[in-house]
Amino acid sequence: MSVKRVSECFVKPQHDHSQDAKQPIYLTPFDLPFLNLNYSQKGLLFAKPPPSENQHFSITTFLNDLKHSLSATLTHFYPLAARLATRKQQNPPSYVIYIDPENSPGVKFVHATVEVSVSDVLTSTYVPSVVHSFFDLNNVISHDGHTMPLLSIQVTELIDGIFIGGSVNHMLADGTSFWHFMSVWSEIFRSKDENGYIISRPPIFKRWVLEGYDHVTSLPFTHPDQFIDKTENSPKTQVVIKEKFLHFSSAAVSKLKAKANTECNTQKISSLQAVTALLWRCVTRARHQPGKSETVCKLITSNRGRVNPPMSEDYFGNPIGSVSATTTVEELMAHGLGWAALRIHEAVRNHDDAAVKRTVESWYRNPVVLKINELFHPNTTHIGSSPRFDMYGCEFGLGKAVAARSGQMNKADGKMAMYPGPEGGGSMDVEVCMLPEYMAEFECDEEVISALKSD
């Protein structure tokens, strides 16, 4: 089933910015390492409203309303409509990359159609590959934001559904910021306020800067070839993996959390840490690694609340870090769920203000631009996204989404993405990405099967 593109355009902010909002927004040591990584892709699947005598759903009207409300939203989230710019000099080498609001061609908006039903997406054992075509800007990396949109929205019309997918430059926004934008867009859409002057959570664009350092961060390069490698992002070098979703009911999550805490005689292990521990154990077992080999569980975490003073949750940017729990396969298998969860809990707890600032200071001394193959190692279970994001609060006049899905980029064997369950109440969905031979083992793992049962 192929997706057919019907139209595309660019949507600009509805109102002119103040002079302050036209100033460059300089990228930080949180953002710049992502220059070589792909855009982040997340979206929501909705059922079309059922036909009724009083109301008939019009895709034309819906698209127009989306574009008008997006334009009003971009008045508040104006950097999304801009492009990147670079200021460089040869001696000494200096390469300053920033968001240039003066150059604001807009957010790309794509309308597409596909002869696929909602049930085709939801009932397949594995995520159908057509879902990847519900997103724009595949194989685009953050550095391409100099000439490519920093955000592209693709609205794909299914036979009986609508998918709204966003591809956003990962230097510009992490998951917290992306879902903040989506929430405000939904808020303005539903309010029918054509101007969208007042929103509940205005974004904050003032950059977090480590005390004692300049707000303009310079990279020691003179040309992008020194830090960009597009060959590893090309389709030829991308390993074919299987993707599937696991649904943990609120009862199943509660049981896992209680089990982990009971085994450790504590109450400090969170639901997310308990589910993560389960995934770590089962992924490691499926890979049949040697007992003496190292196994790692890596979690991507927001640094907003970890620095002192804390950043606002409305800070718009990419202030993320990673924490890792490491042990041997033998140790992980010799102990239970609680032991693994406690290792993860300790790694998260130790990621405090001092640890974040040490990492930033170390990056200043030795600036590094990440590459995909440096993020995903064969012995790592990599946990991204968050079940705490209010994905299902974004309704766009269609009622609550029936599912959240992601695109094809930034995936590898052992990459897990966490989502809230559609029914709420502490339930979780987990997007599992694994090589086919490991997925077959993972699906048959008794610990996974048992945990998914809520009885």
C-alpha cells in the first residue's frame, strides 16, 4: 500500500514577531551533539468521525482548520518556522550554528492519502511498513535544517482514519517540547480562536547556559564534512528490524512495580523503572550474549528538573541526557526484576545537578557531534520517549486518538520507545524494535508473557 501525496505547502506564523523574537537563538551543548542525527518522528492516529444526518466530515474543511490553527500556534512557537544558519571563521576555527528567526519560510504541511484502514495499523502483529510513509523528511539530519524545514507536518487520510505525523529537527526539540507544541496546537484548534492570542503554556526560548560560559557556543570546525557523515544515515546502511507494540495495562504495570519494590524491600522504584527493568532482562536474554559480557540499559531523560535552579517544563529545546545501568549478563540473569530495577533507579538518582553540569563542562572541553552507530550498541537496551507525555490530550476535534506511532528514523536493535496507554490510568505502550531473530526469542519470553497478564 503506497501513500499518495496530494498537496504540500508552507505555513507561516500568523502574526509578525516582536523585534526581540527576531534575534538569533543560539544552540547549546545539549542541542549541538544532534547535528548528525535524524529528525524525530511522532504522530497520532485518529478514527474519522462517523457520518451522521447533522454532520458530514469534510477533509477539505479539516485541513483548512488545521492550517489556520497551525499558523496561529506558530506565532508562539516561531522558531519552528525558521531555518538554521551558520557563522564561521577560519582562524581560529569557529563554527557557530543558530536558529535564525529572520529567515522564516514556514513549517511544511503535507496532505496525503492511502488505501489503508485503522484496523490494518492496529491489528498487525508488527508495525506495517506503510506507517513509515505517514511521515515526511525521512533520512534528513538536523544539519539539513539550514535548507530544510525544521518541522514538517504530514496529514495522511486513511480509509476510515486520519494520521497527523510530525517530523521535527532533533536539535530544536526533544519529546517534551514536541508534545508541548502539539498540545498548544490542539488547544488553539479546539478553541476556534482564529488569532490564538492566549495559550495556557507559552514556550520559553531563552537558552540554558552553564554559569561562566558564553551563551554563544562555538564548534572547533571550519566545514561540515568534519562532523557530518550521511553515509550511515542512508537506506542502504539501515538494518531491517521488526517493530511491534506491547500494551501494559495499569494493573500489569502496578504488579510489576509492586514486585520490583517487594524484592528490594523498598518503595522507591517507579512504574517506568520496573517496566524498563523487565525489558532490559528480556532483551538481554533474547540476544543470547555470553555470560561474562557486559549488558547496558540506557535511558534518555530530560534535564529540565535535574539542574539547580531547574528549568521550566515549558523550556523549548533539547535539554536531554542519558543515564546507564551496567552489569554482566550473568549478574542480570542471576538476580530478579527488583535487582535490575534498583540498578536503573540508582543511575537515574545519580543523574543530578552536579552530574549534568559535569557532562556539559566536559563537552565544552571536547565538543562531540554524535553518530547513529555510536548511540546504539549490540549489548544495549535503549529506552526513549516517555509514558508521561500527554499524547492523547491532543485531539484536534476528532476525539481522542486511538494510537500513537513513530517513523522509521533513529531506530536500531534494542531501541524501545515508551508511550502512555490510550486508556490512561498508568497504562503503558512500548514500541519494541529488534532484529528478526531476536524478536522471535523476545516474543516467547515467559517473563514478558507473564508480565503482560493483568490477572
